[in-house]
Amino acid sequence: MRKICFERNIIKYPAGSCLVSFGDTKVICTATISREVPPFLKNTGKGWVTAEYAMLPGSTGGGRKRRDGIKRDGRSTEIQRLIGRCLRASVDLEKLGEVTITIDCDVLQADGGTRTAAISGGWVALYDALRVLAEEQGEKSPEIYLLGQVAAVSAGKVAGNILCDLDYIADSSAEVDMNVVMRDQALVEVQGTGEQGVFSRDELNEILSSAEKGIAEIQAAQREVLGI
């Protein structure tokens, strides 16, 4: 595992904000509350959690990363859908009421694992937004809206070895590359592929076990910074 760091309340205006660092990967996550929901949820009493993701110019090596326009590239669209799905898994949408919480994840610096950092930092920002919502709605704790704690990490097989939290060099040469998301001790989503080879069921189990240990460390860091 690389050094994991969460810094809360780094931006004044959002209901929640967090700068998350997984080694040299750095992502700003903000959580904004709006008093409306998508059309398919109107008059249902349910809320919504969604996400947007972008890599800022200067976030990658090899020249300037072009700023995402109105139409995002396919990779960014896929990642922001992943982030939204995973963070929704942590929230009881019926208890949320008809509000939408949007998690914006902007990559300042990319060195592998931007999506897993965004999910983990996004959950910290989401928790702080739920604190604000709980206070507004007269609830004692944001825990009333939560189903669990969400965090994510990459893992894979590199040069025949099982590694957790891959940086860019490891990721670019990995035989097997996976992203694992958990809510508490249960799996939310697993993305995995044999990039330059194949893997056995035993290797899959090893990779998942490595990711589970890594996520436990991330969840401990989340709890520490949130004081929960």
C-alpha cells in the first residue's frame, strides 16, 4: 500500500470536501446538496447520489491533458458511473428524502488508481455532506442515512506477484488488473481483467484477499479523519 491521506474541508462552499492522496495520485472530491431529484424519482420520497469525474490539465505526464468539455470521453463517463454506483450503495435513498448529492471528483495528479481514490475520498466528502443534511433535517447523526462505509483499491498481478494499490508503473505492466470496492466487509463491485495474461481461481482469491486487507486500511484512515 502507498501512503493514504485524507484532508477534509479543503474548500469553503460545498457541504463536504476532501483531498485524497494515494501515493502520488491526488483527487479533490466535493459533495453538493441540491433540493431536487432526477425526473424518475419525483414524488417518490427517495433521494439520489451521483458523481462526476474529470482529469484536470497537467494531471498526467506526456503532455497536457485536454480539459473535458460538455461531452466527456468514454473513460471519464465509465468512471463517474462507477463512482456514483458505489457511493449510492452506502446510502439509504428512502431516508435521504428528495435531495440529490453530487460528488465531483477532479484528478489533480494521476499515478494510478484515480478511480479507487475518487471513490474512497468521495465517501469522506459524502459523509460530511450527510452531517450537514442531518443538522438541517433535525437528525442526531448522519448515520441515519448510511447503510455502510465504502472504500476501494486496485490490486493485481505484476511480474508474477500479487500487489495492492498499483501505481502507474505497476498498473501499466500488470498481467492482471483489478479494482475492488467494498461496503464494510462486503463486496460492492469488482472490475478485473487479464491485461497481459490469464489468472486462475486461486490467484483471483489471492488478489481479492489482498484488496480486502488494503481496503481495511483505507477504511481505518477514513474513520480517523472523520472522527467516527
